[in-house]
Amino acid sequence: MGYETIRLEYEEQLAILTIDRPKALNAFNAKALQEVELALRVVHHNAQLRALIVTGSGEKAFVAGADIAEMVEMTPTQAREFAGIGHRVFHMMETLSIPTIAAVNGFALGGGCELALCCDLIYASENAKLGLPEVTLGVIPGFGGTQRLTRLVGRVRAKELIFTGEMVDAAKAKEIGLVLEVLPADRLMEHCRSVAHKLLKRGPLAIAQAKRVIEFGADGDLRSANELERQGFSMLFGSEDQREGMRAFLEKRQPMFKGR
Ligand code: DAK
């Protein structure tokens, strides 16, 4: 498929999605959002895939936010359309059944930071800078940043970042729990690949259930969340993977999960 603003590449069961507008620091214009949506559909329907890494093209940026040049003159109708695509994309990213890893290789601002927040795991390069600068443009985060950042780092940290609109460097991002690890820029992708390769070896149905239960459960009360876990746990006993995983342990061999 010929994309203009992104690249979707495969390394066997691992997909790598790169936002590819380096001249605009990979800012999201409507075209890029549409192409990410298409790519996520392709990934969703490819049963072979077991993990996705999301990153930005070049050495400077992950995604420097929504494209300000495109937004500045938007009519309310266009803004509504843009918001519609954006919300669909971010929801799709968050609810993809395979694990997603954000390799934040530079600026992750506004919509870029919100994209990383939709991924399951976030790793950053030493030169990364993350932030939600929307208030400096007279708006607020519009792709879920107020909610996802708050859930991740807590209200007070989120307010500090959102009210000031200031960026944090990678070390600070790690300190506040916004990113998991900080790597030298030339080791970031290698690290993300090695985490992904670990995940490829695990039971895909189990990871999908764990993700679903964690995500739904995090927004609910403990009792309902534990009930969800009980359902997810017991459902997996109807899978070949559960038999395979446990038999492999007893037979002292590596499991061969098939995702069924
Ligand atoms: N949009 C468009 N172009 C951008 C851009 C952006 N967000 N960020 C950078 N660029 C472009 C620059 O204009 C410049 O282009 P040329 O002048 O070379 O043509 C090129 O990328 C290189 O950038 P700089 O020359 O500025 O590079 P520096 O290293 O000096 O600075 C920077 C890097 C990242 C600090 C700076 O570029 C910057 O502050 N960028 C803007 C960051 C930002 O404010 N991002 C937008 C956040 S707001 C919505 C929901 C959500 C959203 C919108 C709508 N709805 C529900 C409707 C999301 C909003 C946002 O993301």
C-alpha cells in the first residue's frame, strides 16, 4: 500500500509504524491521521502480527503534535472532521489487541504525546522531550491527553504539565512515570525491538486478555474489575494456547503459541 505520510513495515510478527513527515517534525495533518487509521486497520486484520512499535521518522521528533499550519485556518466543520478522525485513531491504537510500544525518539508534543499515551509501553531516547503545549495555542489537549496523562502520572503532575504547557526532558518523564526507560538515541529501536521480541514469545490471547482487563478494569471499581479478570482468566482455559503453555512447562520445553 502506498502511503505518503507514514511507513508500515513488517519484521515477521512485528509491525513498525513510522510517522514520516520529518520536515514538519512528523506533525499530524489530516492526511497523516487518515493514513494511521488505515494502517491500524491493516494491523488489526492481520492475524499474524503480535506486536506494534510506533515511532517517528528522523532523529528529531516522534510527533510534534497536530499540524498547526493546517489547523490555523480550519473551519468548525473541518475541525470536527479532524477531531473525528483523531478520536477514532487514538481509540483504535489504545484498543488494538496486540501490545503497542511507543519509541519516542524526540519531540512528542500535543497530539504526539497523546499518541504515545495510547500505547501500552513508552520508551524514550535521551533527546526526547514530551509535553502538552496546547494552552500556549489557546486550546486544551483534544485527543485524550487530559484524561490519559492524568491517569498515568496523577492529577497534580498532569495539571502542572498541562497548565504550564512546558515540555519535560526524557529523564524527568521517566521520573514522573510518563516513560518507562530512557535509552541513548541509537539504542532506542533496538531496545523496543527486544521488548517486542519478548512479547512475541508469550501467549497472544493471554496478552490480549491482560490488556483488555487492565484497560477496562482501570476505569472501574475493584470488584467489577476483578470480576472481569475472573472471566478473562477462565475464558483462556478454552484455548489451545493455555494447554500448550502448561504442557510445555511440564515437558520442559518452550511453548509454541498459535493464538487460538
Ligand atoms: N505543526 C506544523 N509544523 C510544525 C510543527 C507542528 N506542530 N512542529 C514543528 N513544525 C515545523 C516547523 O514549522 C518547521 O517548519 P519550517 O519552518 O522548517 O518549514 C519545522 O517543523 C522544524 O521546526 P522548528 O524549526 O520549529 O524546530 P525547532 O527545533 O526550533 O523547534 C519544536 C522544535 C518542536 C520545539 C517546535 O517546532 C515547536 O514548538 N513545534 C510546535 C509544537 C506544538 O505546539 N505542537 C502542537 C500541539 S497542539 C483536536 C485535537 C487535538 C489537537 C488538535 C485538534 N481536535 C479535537 C480538533 C492537537 C493539538 C496539538 O497537538
